[in-house]
Amino acid sequence: MKNLILIRHSKSSWETPLKDIDRPLSRRGIFDAHLISSKIQEYLPKSFVVWSSYAKRAKETAIIISQNLNIPLDTIVFKQDLYTFDECELENEIKKCENNFDNLILFGHNDAITNFVNKFGNLFIENVPTSGVVSLQFSINDWKKLEKGKIVKTIFPSHFKHEQQHKPESIH
């Protein structure tokens, strides 16, 4: 059995002209990363490996969530190849996970995440939002043999709108 927890990076800032890979989180993105990290602990496996895209917004999301969950930052693997918007490239990266890891938490980007979830999950999700978490379970013992699995849990910031009355909208 293999478990994959996909987390789309939090909302990024477009306020300054930067290369896409260098865009940081917005205030809303920082807020949502903290919010989501407070909601996912009970759904995470006891042991796991954490991978993140090398893009600044994904790294910042991974760091915030990891700190809040007491995941040592030096255990996060930041991968240039996870800076992808293509689900086939994402699939190829996931298949590189070592089989001694049954649980992979991965911070990445859309459209790769939404398209991957719809290809390998059993439910259609129109769009995995920023800070969205989708947990998938696969009846396999080898990551290289990735096949259709099932979505075990989705956690999106919109699920907690009633808690977001004072959400900051942008950096000033």
C-alpha cells in the first residue's frame, strides 16, 4: 500500500515583477498555509518522506506546514524536477520514490496536481485550489507501478471559510 499526499502551494504574490519560479507567498498564502497545517495532522501517516518543488512559493508553503507539524526542515527534499505544471512529469517524479517509503507528501503546482488527481483518483476534482490537500491511496507495493487509486481525503481552505473572517488579502 502506498499513500500520496499532494499539497498545492499556497497563493503567491504577483506584486513585483519576478520570474515565475521566484514568486513568494502572498499574505493570504501564508495565512492559508498556517490554516491548512492546523487541519491535516490527524490525516497524515506516522512516517513519510517530504518532497517539494524548488519554486519559492512551494518551498515557503512546505516550510510553513512542516514547521507547524514539527517536521524537521532538513528532511524536506527540494527537487527542481517538481517545478512542473504537467501531470506526466509529476507522475514520472513520483515513480522515482524509493519503495522503502510507503508515504510521500509532495508540494507542487497546478495544473499538474489537478490533472494527476483526476487521472489517478476515483473522484473528479475540478480544481485543487492553492493550499489544497488531496490524499490518495494506492494498492501497490512499487511506486513505479502507479495505477488508479482512491482519494481518501481532500482538505481545501474553502472548507474552513467560517474560520477565515480576518484573512489578509495581500501584502502591503
